[in-house]
Amino acid sequence: MSEPEIPQVAPQESVAVAINTRFPASTLQIHESKTGQIFEIYSVGRLLLVLDHKGVRYFIPSRRKRNIKWDKTTTIGLDRVTDSVLRDLAEADYEVFTSSNRQILKRPIHISRYMRCPECKESGNIRIIFRGDSLSGENSEIYTAVPRSEELNGAKIKCTLCGWVGFRGQLLKKSRAPRTS
Ligand SMILES: [Zn+2]
């Protein structure tokens, strides 16, 4: 008796389908090629990822990497590769989810509560911009939701008191108490 043949799912298919499932605004296009199927992941008409027999190629703004090769991922496993790609998508402001359907938030940048808004000069209201319509209450101490439709010119943080948006380097440092000698 011969063993039943179990169809092997190629790594590119398994990872592409998992990403597509956990990235609601994405679309998946599949092309046939001599080296196997090629999976392209798009969002709003923009090509973000290409997955083929060699690995994942990035077309998203990511300082960390340009590609992932399957032969380098045999020890960590494909689930971890999927999680890592989704994390990079979250860092690039895409709305993606964990396998238990919780939104993956980008890593917070450190903002001291003493740093002050350059516009209203108040501290304690600076939040990291999170692209989306809403945010769960538990994260509102660190993030503030700004809809994608709002143009930000790359701004990363927002003052929730006056509405100023900008970058960490623009914040005013804690004012020193005047020296009395
Ligand atoms: Zn302000």
C-alpha cells in the first residue's frame, strides 16, 4: 500500500493567504510562473508585497528590511514570518490584525510627559498618531486616532488639546526653573 499523497502548500501561498486574511484592506493577486505561483498583495491599488518561491519582497516603506528569504526562516517557522510582515505593515500605518483579531499597533516612540506642544505650550496631551477611525480606550493614553482621509504630511504625533501635528523633534523641552543665586 502506498501512502496517500498530501498536497504540499508552498510557503508563499500559506503566508500570502494568512496576511490577506489579517489585512482587511488588502487584495491578493495570483500569477502562475515557471517557478511556481507568485502572490502579490495590494492595498488601495498600491503593490506592497510580492511572495514567490524564494521569499517575500517588500514594497512598503520599511527601514528594517527589503526582503525575507524562505531558506532563512526554516527555524522560526512561517507563522512567525507572517507575524513579522504584519508588524512591518502596522509600522507603515496599515490596519492589520493578530490571529486573535486584535489590531496590531505600531511601536510607541517615547515622549516624556514633560515635553510640551510647540503651539499651545502645554504638556501631557501629546499622542502618537494612529491611522484609523477609532481606537480602543485602553490605548488612548499613548495613541490618538486620525482618519486616513486626513492629510498629515508624514506627521507622527498630535497634541490632543490644540490639534497641532508634527514630529517629536519639534516638541519643547521641559522649561527649567530660573536660577536664583
Ligand atoms: Zn497643543
